[in-house]
Amino acid sequence: MKRVEESPKLTPKNAEPWLSDLFLDTISAASKGNAARRYAEMMIDLFLSDRLKAEIGEAEFRRLFLGDHIQRITPYTPAEIIEALWHIKNFGDKASHYSPDRNVTHEEANTAVQVALGLIDLILTQELIERPLDVPPCRATIFSVIFPGVRERVLANLLKECGPTVGDYYLFLLHKYSLALVKNNKFNKARRNLDELLKKGRIDNDFYEHQIESIKLIAGSIRYPGQPIPVRMEDVSRNYAHVRGALSEADVKANQRLLKIMETLVNNVVPSGKSAAVARRVL
């Protein structure tokens, strides 16, 4: 893989120079560790540094090392993100320096890469904790442009965060989670989850029946070609361009942070060449 457009992961264009190091199994563990560290530095710069840059200025920010960045953003960054960044940094340090007594394994390297690639899940989760997914309605449509697997993980995080006591919002998230599972080719998991929630009394029979019908309809529709379910980053870019173009000024104002995240992800990523008719279909 040479271009971010081909990436099956939610990966900014800035990561293109290290794609092979991140994804190829033939790359050494040390090289993967270094790539994961660079990826973490990039994610801080692109998504987590606005407040720090405003406080100390761009030039000073560029002079700081990764450990300094992590320490400086810790007071206002979720603990799970900080923990992930330290994990990546610590392994990157280990991978970067020679020691006859230190063994860098592929298992450790692959874990560091997965943690690095998973940072975007945590960033999106925090955004949707701070500003819920259901208001305004277009917010869910903006979120829908990304890979079903990412949506599945983020929605699972949100469901854990809010719980059934939240009522209608919990049911809204559960509906979106079920659809994401099906679009990620996990129909059976979606159905088992609904079965379990019904047995535990967390959802009623009417909601259950409606969800079963919904996931059956989605499962049937994705069997046909031309569905705008993204498979590579170029598809995400295509979907985002369509959704962004349909937003009103009020929608843009109400979703500034989420749109900034999305625009950073697809910046300079060439959209896939699917027809405009397909891109206009409901995501």
C-alpha cells in the first residue's frame, strides 16, 4: 500500500510516508515501533494540540518532544487517550535504541500500531461524549461517512458511557450500533446483542421487533453493488464530500469540532470515482 486512499483504516493523508511500516508484516518490529511513534506525534499535532498551541505558540510546540506534548495536554485530554499515547511512546523509545538485553517483538510492535491506529476511535468518542450524536439530526449523518468498524467501536464506547438509564438517547445509540454492526458484516452479532438486551429487560419487545426488521432490511440492501459503505479512505473522502456539501450554515456552526475532525481525516485524500448517483444515496 503506497497511498492513503487505499487504506482500510481511518488514516490521515499525513501518515502516507509510513503506511508500509504500519501495515506490512514483513517490516521489522523496530520499524513498526518507530512508525507508531511518528503516528502518535502526528495525531497529537492534528487533533489534540489546538489548546496547547494557543497557550505556547506554534513555534514552541514544534520544539517540544513527544513526552513533553503528552504531559502538556494531559490536564484537558481524556485519560484513555493519554494512556494510549504513553504506551506508544514507551514502546517507540524501546524500539529506537539498541540494547543487547532488550528484545523488541513483533507482538509488541503490532500492539503499538493498533493502539496508534485506534487513537481516532478515542478522539471521536470524546467528541460525541461532549456533544451528543443526536442533536442536530445531521450530526449522525456526518458520523456515518466513516468506516462501519470505526462507527461500531465508537458507538460501543458511547453505549458504555451512557447506559440504559439515559432512555431515548440510549435507544438511539443502540439503533445506530446495530446498523453499524450489520454494515460491518456482523449481522449475527447485532441480533445476539438485541436478544441479550431483551432478555435482560433493557429494551422492550416493540423496540426489539423494530430493530430486527431494520437490521434485516440493511442486511438485504448491502448484498447489492453500489452501496456507499466505505471500504477504503478514498470512499470516506467521497462520502464526506457529499454530506458536507448538503449542510446548511446552521449545521456547520453546530458541528464545528466534528467537521474539523472529519476534514482533517480526508484532507488531500482523493475521493473514489464512484458515480454521483451512488454517492447521493442514503449512507
